[in-house]
Amino acid sequence: MSGRTHGEISGYPVGSTFLNRAQLAAAKVHRPLQGGICGGKDGAESIVVSGGYVDDEDYGDEIVYTGQGGNDPATKRQVGHQELTLGNAGLARNQLEGNPVRVIRGAGGDPSFSPPAGFRYDGLFRVVDHWRADGKDGFRIWRFRLVSLDNIDQPPIMDDAEVHAPTVIQRQVRSGPLAVKVKKLYGYHCQICDTRLETPAGPYAEAAHVRPLGRPHNGPDSLDNILCLCPNHHVLFTSGAIWIGEHLEVLDVATGQQAGTVRMAAEHAIAPSHLAYRAALHP
């Protein structure tokens, strides 16, 4: 859909309140009169967090958001599986493209962070992760982790993470000592394709956590949870386009065919439990 606005809506600063969905739609802060996600497979521009899904988790500057579909609006319980289509695909696309999402909270959400009545625009968030899980009601759901752009003390997502502002795109690299150690161990060569990128400032590679850091995954920042990858395979791995089996075989999700093997140094091993956890996120 053309004409999406990824970012602020003029005249409606953070903290703007609305009596109902009709006012939200008229202001174009969140255009659908129903539905929690405004967007399609080309990207999402806004979401509403209002207690409509039992699997939502709200931590203020961080939200673990449940995708759309399979929900009974009368009981707010899941009655069917969710698919990575429509707005769910849009939120996943936002993670890849780095486009921000407007977050609107409704009175039905977590009382610690929600308005007492109506709706409130609470600013821009970025999608930092998405995965499939079994929800509390026993149906497959898609979950999205969003972090406020205003949160200057964001929990670590991975050692190399893209951070995007509405009009400026930059790459912020968080390389802790363990990430640097893994990169040096492989000479900055990708463990999947053996690519080594040379820049005027020296070689470049990215460290990818197998089990993601941060809530709700809580993966450890440990050597047995870190891979050295080129940017291409890093994106493919974290987006679920490829996954790594227990014997370190690389599987292409789209074709179901093996697409290589992860090269391991003698002094480095990845914990099988972390591989199994990651594979379950994008089955």
C-alpha cells in the first residue's frame, strides 16, 4: 500500500489522547477502525495495545506484542492459529527495513502503562525481533518485540543491531568482548559461507546470538551462544530464512534443502539447546 506514514503524524505529539477509535482514525495516528495493526505485507505504521490478546506483555519502553488473527474479540482468547500475513508480515518487514511503528495504548491494556480511558499515542518504537510461539491458549501465534526509540538504555538485542530513526538510518554496533573474541577466532570469516569483508578500517563481520538476548528469550551472552557471520547470513539467520540443525547443517526454510554447514573451530562449540531454541522460533 502506498502512502504509509512511518513516523510522527503532524499535530499529534507523544501523549496525545483520543476518546475512541474514530478519533484515532480521523487523525491518521491509527487508521483502522478495527484491528490492532495498521499495515500490510509492505510494512506496518502503527499498532494499538489495549489488552485484546492474552499473550501481550507491556514493560513500558519495551513491548512483546501478539500479532493479529485467530482471536475471539468477545472473550479476547485465541481460537485459531496465526499466520505471517497481512499486518503480521508488515511488522516483520519493519524489522528488516528499520521503519518505526507508532504505538497507541488503550484503556484495556496493562494499567501500569495504559491511559485510564480512551487511547493515548505513546511514541515511536522499533521492531527488534519476531518469532512464532505457542500461545497461552494452545494456538500458534506470532510475537514481536518492540523497543521505544526514546529508550537510551535499551537492553542488548544482539552485538550488531540496526537502529533507525524516522529520517536517519545508521548502524549501531554493540561488540562486547565475547563477540570480538568469536570474530577474531574465525579471522572475521563467516562461519557459513567463509566470506571475509575488508574495509579501509579493517575486516568486518557480525556476531549473532543463537538464542536471542533480552526478554522473553533471555539467551546468555556466552561463547556457546555466539556465531561469527557475514551481514547476509546474519540477516537470513535472525529473520528465520535459514536455521541450523543439531549437526550444524544449514537449512533453507523456503526450499527445505541443505544450504551448507557451519564451520566450527576446535575451541568453539554452540550449545545444542540454543540451536533447538532458535529453530523453534521460525519452524
